[in-house]
Amino acid sequence: RILLQASPGDVSEELLGDLPPGTERVVEAELTFQQAGKVEVSAKAISESSNVEASRKIEVEVQHSHLVATWDGPAEFYQGNIGDYILTLENRGAIEAVDNKCCITIPEGIEVVTLTPGVSRSKNQLRWDVPRIEVGKSLDWKFQFAMNVSGDHQFTVDTTSSTGEPAQASVQ
């Protein structure tokens, strides 16, 4: 049998059956890591019939994308004016950001004047997908909002990526 462990994590066990003397068998394993950093992976082969075992450890450096979201636009308006904002997503990680999902929450009483192509609206949220953002690259989205209600209003963007941690940014 084979035991495979990536610390911290669960142990996976596979029963291989008999292996005749002088032969070998390749066992492939696919590991999915959820966090960046160094991870120790260990494998152990155990023969229950001949009381023999062999083990091997390797250290894997797991890299990830790191999205940073920033807003650019004015902080104050007179009620009834239109605010122009630019949202920037930058990948400051070690690998490309893949399968990115973005969502902006719009405060009540604020109207969306123009919408960037590819962005859809559902109630008080704007949503869109970004297939890839290369390392060191950034992408911009332009939004216009009609400030129809006085007071402090906060726009928040939340992003997720299959290759990194979620990111969030707000402007008030």
C-alpha cells in the first residue's frame, strides 16, 4: 500500500496489490494546494507481506497569484452629479491569475450611468469574469455613477481567483 501526505493535510492511501520481485510500478498523484508557501509532501510504500517499507519526502514551493484592487475617482460630489471611477486589478503574484470573478456592490440610491462591456447588473451588484491576468499586468474598468442621494456611500469590489486569495477594495 502507498500512503501520501501533504502537510498540513489528510493522508491518502492507495492499495496496489502484489508487486513481484524485481519489478516496479509508477503511481501518479495529483495534488491541489489551497495556500501558497512551502509544503512538505511525503510518500511511504509499505509491504505487509514482507515487512518492508520505503519513504521519501520532498518540499514543494506553492506559488499563487496575488490580485490587488484599487479605485481611482473623486471622493466628494454634489448630489445629482455623475462620478467617474476607474477600478484597477493588478496581479502582483508569482503566477497568472486564472478564473477571476469580480463583483461590485452598489449603495442604495446610486444609479449606474455607463457599464463597461462584459459587466452585467443584478439588483445592487455588478458582476463579470476575467479569464486571465498575467503576472505584473493590470486591467482597468471604467464606471459612471449618478450620485442621486446625499451622504457617504461606499462602493466595494470583491474578487476571487482559482489561483490565489480573494481581494477586496472600497471607495467612499
